[in-house]
Amino acid sequence: MQIVEKISYSFSKSNSPSNTACDGETLAFKTVDCYGGNSVLGEMPIYTPGKANGASGPVFVAGAQPGDALAVDIFDISVGRCGFIHASSRSGPLRAVCEDRTKLVHVKDGAVEFNGISWNAKPMIGVIGVAPEDGAISSFLAGRHGGNMDSKLIAKGAKVYLPVRVPGALLQIGDLHASMGDGEVCGTGIEIAGLVTARVKLVKSAELHWPLTETSAGWHINAAGATVESAMTSAAHELARLLCKAWGWDATDAFMYLSVRGDAGINQCCVPCDNVQVVVRFSIPKEPGMPALIS
């Protein structure tokens, strides 16, 4: 199995591929924590400007062309024994009453230890995406290409569909968390290094405007915007479009269905925070007998 370990700090078609994969190939992505790897040694992490949320890759997927979707099956996520949480007095809803603080957090026997309490670790991927059609996008940010979506549903067993915009897609994965709550209100989960085992699979000629996550229970569009309202509007439009295409409904029936069966969640809402946008997910369940939203 190929190991992907080159770290990139942006998504761009100008990034040279670190690996080349075939359609259907399984790879191991070796990741560092969002500050570059110090915490894996049990040392206090130090932030270097412009070096946040590094993602392993990019991986050139043979045969991927603009207009396709890249399906990434997350088979496993293992994390290290030490991570960290950082709170800043400059970002997030509690910034006015909090001081800058970084705390090391240990993971032992599958459990997180924090201030005398513990809970089961739930490893997830913060950054997963492909290159945009033009320019470069920091791995600190989310967008139509994916990137820093910070969805706690992007975990073992999930499948992430990404819109291919350049030949080879140029997949990158990083920014693991041992645990993270919806909203990630202080700007960090338990930031930690680890290893992601994932399979890449092409879905040819699959129109996709925003990343889509598939879990055993449902379908989840991830979208970003300057406000919750703008992000939700983008997510709702994309989910309704896919629903209408797959199920043969019109927009009004889709609108009504989303109101009674849809669920909205906030992946990332640590604002203000260095141009980071609000990231939401809008979800529907897998209804028995109804076709998949993408195939």
C-alpha cells in the first residue's frame, strides 16, 4: 500500500503530486497535527504563520477528469497518543472572556483525558479536498473543493464525494481530530497526528457543486459561506438539485421534503477567525427504496 506523507498547505493545480493512484486503489495518508507535528512528541505545539492545517498529498488519481466526482472511502483513522486544544482571545464566540491557552491532551486506550474526565475518542478528518480549477486555496479554508470542512461525520465508514475540477483531482487529506464538537467554537478540536486509510474511486460524469458525505444513515452536503444563512442557502440548493435529479421530483416538492426530513448542522462556526467562513452541513436520511443521490 502506498503511503502519502508529503505535506501541502494549499489546494492548487500547481502543486506537484506526491503520489499517483489508480481508480479503486487504497492508500495510507500519514498526517501531522494542524501546527505541524510537535504534539506527537508530547511537546507544546508552536504555530508558524502560513503553516496551519497541512494536508498529505496531493495524490494524482489516474483517469480523473473535470466533471467527474472523486469518491473517497474512509476505511480507518488511527490517531497518536498526544494532541492539543488551543483557545484564542482573538477568535470564537467566547473570545472576550477567555485568554490564550494551549493544553496538551492525551489519548489512552481509545479514550480522551481532559481535566480529570474522559470520553471515547471519535477520530475524524478536518481537511479533505481536491484542487480548484483556478488559483490556490489555503488548507485553512473550506470551499466547493472541500478543504477545511471540519465535519465530525467524516470519520471511519464515511464516503466523501468531491467535485473534480482538474485532471487527476489532486486529493489531499489532513487535520485529524481525536474528538471535536459541532461548531468547533474555540477554533480547534483535539488536534492530533495520525494515519488515514482510504480508497479512491471515480464516479464518471457526476455533476457536483459542493462536497457530499455519505454515511450509513444518510446524505450530507457540506457548504461554506460568510454567514450561516449564505452557507445554508448553498447547501440547500445543492441538496435539492441532487434530490430532484436522483428522485425525479420538482423543486417545490424537494423544498417541502427538506423542510420535514432535512437536518441542518454546523461544522465550523469559530467566527471571527482569520477569514475562516461558516461551514454547515445539510442532511437527509437514506429513504428505503429511493435511489442514491450520486452514482
